[in-house]
Amino acid sequence: MVGSGHGLGIVFVLLALAVALFVFVMGAWGVFAPGSIFAFISGWSSKTGFWLAVLLRLCFGLALWFAAPDTRLPILLRGLGALAIVMAAALPVIGYARFERVIGWWTSRSHFVMRLWSLIAVAIGGVVLWSLT
């Protein structure tokens, strides 16, 4: 791995690797099976899914933020981490009702649109994986 990886830094790098792999796999899933990923996304339309989305975004953001100094692209990872943290903080502000509407809107998009967005996730996940190794 890049950088010194001492102490707690290695924990954040490993968490960030898990995040990047998750983003990459979810993106690949969306590219190759957009219908089944629609069902997965729809499953988040509950209060439990809402709070899990907040928690995951916060954990993802913190992992990327703290792993950033030990990577090839620290500024990019800090930026992505900050974005995820802001998104985690914004979800409770926008509220559950809007969260449900966004999921409904997202799952009503065509397979082509899902594949395009999924390709972006594959690219981001791939760049972050590369940056961490």
C-alpha cells in the first residue's frame, strides 16, 4: 500500500479499500444487471434503509478522509470523503420523505441511464482502488 501505513492509518486504508471495492462492485452490478440493482435500491426505501444510508455515507466519508494521506491521490480522496460526509449530514436535513422520492425517481430511470451512472461508479471505485494500492 502507498504511504507509511502506521497505526490507525492502516485501518482507514483498509476501510477505504472496502469502500472502493463496494463502489466498484455496485457499479459493475448496475452496468451488467440494471434491473436487479433497481430492486436493491428500492429495498432502501424504509426508515431503516434511510438511517443505514446516512451511516454508510458517514463511514465511507471518514474512511476516505483519513486514508487520504497514505494514498497516491490524497486530494481526490479527501474531496470524495468530504463529499460523502456532507451527503451524510444532508440526508437527515432533507428528510425521509424526500429520500423516498429520490429513490422512486432513480428507480424509474431507464436501464441505459442506470448503466451510464454505474459506469461512473466503476470509474470512481477503480481510481480509488488504484490510489490505495
